[in-house]
Amino acid sequence: MAGTDRHRNLIRRRRIGVAAGLLALLWSLTFWSWVVSPSAADPEGYVEASDAVVLFVGGRGERLETALALIDDELASALVIPNGLTPEWPAANEVCRAADPGVEVFCPTPDPDDTRGEARAIAALAEAEGWDFVTYVTSDYHVARAGQRLDACFDGRIQAVSADSDLGAVTWWRRALREWVGNAVVRTVDRGC
């Protein structure tokens, strides 16, 4: 009887170990593809011209700089900066208020003020302007989730350009883990626009 209990416990521990190993492998693979190395164009490499450059504004500095570089390279004639008129963001305020004859600048206020709200605002603007193809710019760790949200809201083609986030290790890990959870949510229980 004692031998049978030990055998059952050994089998149970092996099953738990295998399940934990499979979960760790699944987490590692999804973490790598969603956060560390998502599919995105290098802003220094080839980026296809599109109707508009749109950005997700969480990491304001590097994202705005990357979007402006794409506009300077004449890859689109429209630029979308959600919350670009927020007083706390003077660099975007300047772009939103500047009169550039070659570029239309749109600075909508998303509702809600998060990735989903930005995707909705971008999609509504794209529909109103007749855009079929947009290039979205976001921080490297945010590419996959922003793309999922935008793809759920926008019927046209999208292309991602990642802006290098210059974060310390602790901050990067904190954001990366948050992004992994966010990706898991938008890919399973909260897939809609």
C-alpha cells in the first residue's frame, strides 16, 4: 500500500513537472515573439510608403521621433498623433499646431485613453479619410499588442515600425511583463475592437 502511494505521488509529481515545463516553454515562446522580437520594420531599413503614419503614444519621446523621421522621408502625407494636444506633451503640441503644406496632421483625443482607444480613433480617422494602408509606430516592446488592437479595428493593411525604447533593465522588464499579459488578454478573452 505504501509503495502504491509513493508510485502515485511520483507519477503526480512527474505530471506536474511536465506541465510546468510545457507552460514555461509556452511562456518563453510567446514572450519572445510578442515582446522581445515581434515582426516590425526597422525605421532605418525598408519601410513601404503608406497613406498615413500613426503612432501609439505611450512612449512619447522615441515614438514621436520615429514617426517624424518617417514623415521626413516622405513615406506618408498624413500623421496621426493621438493626444497630441495634451499640455504635458510640448513636442507633440508643436507638431499638431505647425502648418506644414506637405503633411496633414491629425491629433485626435482617444476614448478610452489607452491602446484600444487609440486603435479605435486611428481606425475611425482612416475610414473618414479613405486610408487603406497605415504605418503604425510604437515602442519595440509594444508592437505586437498595438498591432492586434489596430488590426481588430481597421480593415485595411497595416505595417509596424518599432521605435527603440531606451529603458533601464528594471523598467524594460516591468513593461515587458505587462505587455505579455496584455498580449495574452487581447489574443484570448478580449479580441474585439
